[in-house]
Amino acid sequence: MPELDLNQKARVFNALSDPTRLQIVEQLADGQERTSKEIADYLGITLALFCHHASTLNQAGILIKRKQGQSSYNRLNLEMLHQCLHSLGGPSSPQPE
């Protein structure tokens, strides 16, 4: 995967700044795929609210959605998340004194 530019990183961190979206990411952090309804039920939110948050995560490149029949399946783009988080501690980052 090519290195993320600052705008892409900003979209990722902006998407992660919301507690509900962060819960969605935590729910999918095990790498498993789950339906939108499963995630909404687990979080105790409506499917419409989940779809709103999922759209933001998808636009940031964090969430990958797959449609099968009437259901949407969601999983994390773990490579994107890892690359974005890893960039914070890379060799070009200033080191604390």
C-alpha cells in the first residue's frame, strides 16, 4: 500500500474522533466481518445511525463494505489503520526529550 498523505491521515483521525465510530472500529478490530445490523444491535443504536457513521468510516478508507443480498457486511481496512497509526511513531517523527 502506498504511503498515506496528510489529507488521508487527517480523514482517518477525524473519523476516529467520534466515540460511536471508535466503538465500531473496536467491534471490528478482531478482523471479522459483521453485518450492519449486528454492529448496530451490539452498540444499541439504530441501523440508520450506524449507516451514517459507517459512511464516514468508509470515506476515510477505514471501513470496507460488502453487499450480499439484502445485507451489508463490514470489515476494517486493517492495513490502512496500521499504516496510519504506525506513521505517528516513524523515524521522521520528532522524538520527545
